[in-house]
Amino acid sequence: MTRLRFSTKFTSPELRGLQLPLEVRSADQTLIGRVMTSESIDVEPGMYVVSARMPAGQEIRRIVEVGDKDLTVDLVPPGVRAAAVEVATFLGSSRARVADVRAAVAKVGPAALRAAASPARRRGIELPGKRVADAVGDALRGTVARLRGFAGNPLAGTLETVKLPLKEIARADNVVQYHVQGTETTTFLQLLHANRPPVNIALPLSGRAGCIVALHREAERVWVEVHVDHSEAGLLLGYQQSRAGSEEVQLGERLLRQKLDDPIAAAIGAYSLLRFGRLDALHDWTENLKNWFRWLPDGAAVRGEHLARLGRHGEALETFVGLPGLPVFSDGVAFVWERVRLYGRLEKEFPADLIEKAKALQQRLAPFIGFINFDNVVTTFTGLDPARPDAEVLKELPAAGGGAWDVT
Amino acid sequence: MALILDRRDQLSGPGLHVFIAGVSHYEFLPDGSDVEAEKTFGLRQLSSTATTAWLVYQRLLALDGRGLLRLPIATVHLLLSPSAAEADKEPALKTVARCNRRHFVRDAKSWRTCASASDEDMTFFYFAGHGVQRRQKDSVLLLDDFGDPDAGGTLANAVDVQHLYAGMAPPSDAAAQIARRQMYFIDACRMPSGEFQQNEWMDVLPLWDVALSGPDNVIAPKFYATIPGAKAFAVGGQQTLFSLALFEALDRLGAVGPRSAGGDRRWRVTAASLRPAIETSLAAFAAKHNGEQQFTTDGALDEEPIAFFEQPPPVDVEIRIDPDAAVTLCGLEILTSKQKPFRTIDPIAPHPARLQLEPGVWGVRAVVKNPPQPPYDDFIEFLEIRLPRAEVTARVLP
């Protein structure tokens, strides 16, 4: 038998050393095994296909001829990418592929875009103290948008405007990546665009780790993706977003097996295990997550759903009604909403005071359910006031101030 | 009649319980009958959804007949409300009970009872017809008597998918069982009528009583033909785009190779492999018919097989010699991954050469005949031939 080892060739500090789930198949496509890039696998001499799929959809595939000598397989990410924006390129949604955006722009043609842009709006992105050059050329300038930060509990209406601790870490093509420092408060980034509904995006932050905000420029808009600072959790989050079942299972169990001190990473792992019904793998972990990180709504959401899946519905409901805010991940919102709705209709099964709290929670959640985009893994909803979601289109930007940044 | 197929007595192990419903003809929408709903929400009669449901049923029967389903079919519940044109084209559609509320409730309960025989059983649910949503992450299926003025609320004759799913959860009684692997295919629009959103708690009449569940490790992937707030499309009078994509995925595109560690060594389709296959296929069908449709999934897309293939599905391979001028000077050899000759193509006519190969690693060698023939030289490359098509260029000009 010959030992195969693996090495990835990402260049950015965030992805260098990233543990990717790999598939090793024989020449006739029989699955030989699934390993992580840090692991090895023993195979008989012959031809094999080693593959990995990135959350954004790119595939890394190598045909390897294995002889008698141990071998290290280099896995080179496809395409020529700016190292600086590898996170946005490979861990983001398929929409985030820089080359695709380029191609779309090339199709329209800079001349057409220039003709559409008002001369008064030909400025670059401004963030505190920085001016970002528009790499796609003058044709894309003219987009007007603003970023704001909020922290607190939108369910209770106790939100305050905050100045997000953003630090630019990379830029290339039409993508700028910022690091947001961690905090133990539920925090939202709001993107305001003229002629579009404001979008509020929960930031996956904890006291232990921050997150990365990738700002993408398109012909007529700016849009945002968030990535967690923990590389494997970020990878799993990406797989959840792209519904990559095989990779999600492989990584979810691995994430939870590690000794984790990042509650956001732990929550991401727990959501995957709940999705795949791996209740045995969760053990008491969800109880720890809820108790050790009481500020994090997802702790209560994950624990409550785990208890419900175990058939311990009374405890589940008690956990849900203690929800300290809107969960950062939309799976958590969905869990709480569906369970509380169901329990509210089975009044005879629970004590009256618990039912009352359940109905109160349902009433607080209800305004959000209609406006959350559940196709996004991170909780995302529209509304100028994050405590009162709606779908109203913003006719003009509100007054600046309070830590907002203009994107012009 | 609730069950149209019942083979439980013939099975010695777990089985698949199927519930398929398709509605094209809506009694209380325009052109349905003499009575029209108070509010029709712009909905019209459909022309292919009942046929689609019938075709799905036929496809499952065909797979079952060849022993290619993961579990053999144990029971089938089928409800169809075809249009007149559909019934003329396929009279069998008329022999099946209508998909109205009374029949749907009856059949859903019967289906659930059948699926409660064993935790090892599987279920398969497919609905094709009109669908709406009251909010995000909602899906409501409209039965053929939707809008009946005598039925009560607007959504009286409709089915809340989440409620349907909740009723299939494991019971709290530890001794009771239910299929732990359940598949749901919702081939319907998810149109967010403004009216539904204004009255977003517009209740759907409950299908059944939902009780508190027991320990729940059900794996239940759900495939929605379209994303929230969007329409699902069909080839008029024939079949929905989503079902066309599903069939393509089951026939070929969703195929993945076997696992080496024991068990069934056949190629298979899994929930995990279905998703990218349907995505690709749906985009192609939609583009072909000048439309756009995105589908979505919910729940676990795991790797347990849904169906198998007797043989690995073939890949359409096209091999081109570059430059064209060298075509008559070359022959082609196809080699196995162990470098053994598999097939020779000489002369290469027509060019490019077209053949079918099983998915996997193959060698392609272009051999210059009667060498030397400068500036041309032999070409050889081992490459991965993947579904559904592979295009290979053999460059004989160094």
C-alpha cells in the first residue's frame, strides 16, 4: 500500500493551512475514502482522482498515478485569483466569483455603464480614512450606498447604533475585505441603497473571534457577504450555504470533535449535525453552548431544537422562551419559530405560564419571519429599522452620522 | 379508493410508501366550473401538472420493476385532477381519484398509517400544482377545490407543507414507528400574493392533529421546484421543468460511483448528488424554453442511495484532433486507466470522433501514422471523463 498525503496551495493567510474535506476515488469512480487535507490515506498502486469542492462551487481535481512510493498531492485552487480575496472567492456564495462578475461587466461594456452613471456620482468607496480605488474602472462608479452598525436585541427593540470596528484587510478586483473585531453582543450590519430595501445582516461575532465582511461591487449595486474568522467554521458555513451535503457532514462532525472555544464555530457545527439528525454526536455540547455563552441567541436555539429532537419538549420550550435575541443564523430562527408555533397550538401539553411565554415569543418573532431570507445561512432581513422589519424601498438615504460609512 | 397499489404482503423487509398528487384542473378558478372563487389571485388552470404527477408515478414503477429503487415500493397513494386535454391524451388519468381536500386528507392519513409500519421504511411525496406562500420559508399547496366559496377561509382547501411534514414526525410512544427516511418534492410555485402577506397568519385548515413527537432522527430532504416568491414553469401540456430535471438526474446526471467498503456496488443517485444534478439540468431546461427557474432544498441532503443504475451511465465523449490538418495522418487509441488498449478509431471519420465511455479515468492517445510526419507528434493524456459530456482535444502539434 502507498500512502497519499495532501497539501493545498492557497496563498492568503486566512486559507493557508485550511483543512478541506477531500474525496479519493479510484479510476472507475469507486469511492475509496474521504479524508481531510491534514490526513493521509493508504491505497494500492494505480490511478486515482482526488477532489475537493469549495463552497463557492469551484472544484479542485487531480488525477494521480500512485506507484510504490508515498506521495504528496498538491491541490491548487482553480483560476488565477488575487490572494487577498481568496476568502470571498472560495468561501462565498457562487455569486461571489470575481471572474463571473468581471465577465458580466465585460458583457455590458464599460461604455454603456459610463453612459448610465451620473457625473455627480463618480466617486470611490469611502470608509474611515480610506479611499478604495474602483478596480473595474470608472464605469462602475456612481453606486450610492451606506453601511451602518447596530447592536442589541431587535426582538426586544433594544438596539443601538454602533460604529463597527472595521479594518480593511484585503482588496482586489471589485472586492474589498474587512475584518470586524469580535464582541459578545449580537451585532448587525445594515446596507442602505437608494431604491432598494435596506438589508440587515447578522454578524457572526463572538468574544473570541471576529468575522470578515466582503464588500462586492457590481454594475449597479454593492452587496455584502460575511465570513467567520475561524477557517473551518467558515468553510462549513459556506457548505451550509451551498447545500453541499457530503462536505457538510464530514466537516460538521470534525468541528464538534475539536475542543472549541469559539461559540460561533460551535453553533455552526451544531446546526449541521441537527440538519443531518446526528443527535448522538451532539452529546451535552448544546447545553454547554447555551450555558457558557448566554448572550448568544443561537445557543438557546440549538439547545432547544436538540431537546425537541430528543422528545423533551417541555425543556425545549423552556429553553426557547429564554431566547436572548434574534439568532445569528437563520436555521436558528427557523427552529425557534416552527417549534414555538407548534407548541402554542398544543396548550394542554404545557403549563399555562409557559404557553403564555411561548405566545409572547411568537408575537415578537412574527414581524421578522415575513422578511427574513431563509436561503441565507446568516440571518438577513430587510427594513430601515432593524427592530421593525419591512420591505419598503429606500427612496433616499437617511442622514449620515452615528458611525455610518458612505459607499459612493 | 385510497391505495392504488399495495404490495405489503409481498415484501419481507422494509418498503417505500409513495404519495403523489397532481392538480391541473381547479374547479373554482376561471374556466373551472360555473362557480368561481371570490378571490382567484390571478391563478389560472394548469395544463401539465396532473400529467407530471402521473409520469412521476410511472417512473417510480419502472425503477421498481427493475429493482433499482433503494427499497421496493410497498404502497402507492395517487390523486390526480387532470385537465380535459390531459385526460383525452391519457385516459388513465381519469381513473384516479381527484385531488380535492377530502381525498387528500384521506390519502395522507392512509399514507401515514402505511409508513408507520417500520422505522426502516421510506416515504416519497410528490405534489405538482399551484402553490403559494404566506411568508418566507412557507409553502402552501392548492388542492383542486381551492377557492370553494362554501369551504370557509381562503386557504381551507390547501395543504401547509410544514404541517404535512410535522405530522410525519416520530410518535412519542417509543413502541410506535414511522419511516425515518422521507423525501418531499414540491413542484409548485411559491407565489407571495400581497394579500397572503397582508394576512400572513391566514390559516390553512389542518390536515391532521399534530402531537408532540418522540426522539426525532428523521432524515427528510425537501426539494422545492422554485425559490420562495417565484414561479415554477412547465412545457405546456407536457411536463413541468422541475420534473424533467428530476428525471434527467435520475437517469444520468445524478449518478455517483459506488462505495468500496462492501455493500451495494452499483452506481447510485443520492439526495446529495440529486441537488447539483437538478440544478444543472433545470437551468438547461429553463434556458431551452426561454425561461429561468431556480430550485432550492431544505433538510439533510445525505448520501444514502435513493435509486441505483444497472450499469454506470455513459458519458458522451467527443475527441478532436488539433490541428484539423492532421486528422487524416492520425489514429486514435482509447486506453484504460491501467494503460490497456480499449478501443481504436482509425480512420478518424467522422471528425471529431464521438463515442460513449463509462465515467472514470481514461487515456486518449493520438498516434501519428507512418512517422515521422513533422511537425506532428503523438499525443497522450489520461483524463477524467465525467457526466454528462466530455470534450477532448488531442494536440499533435507540439
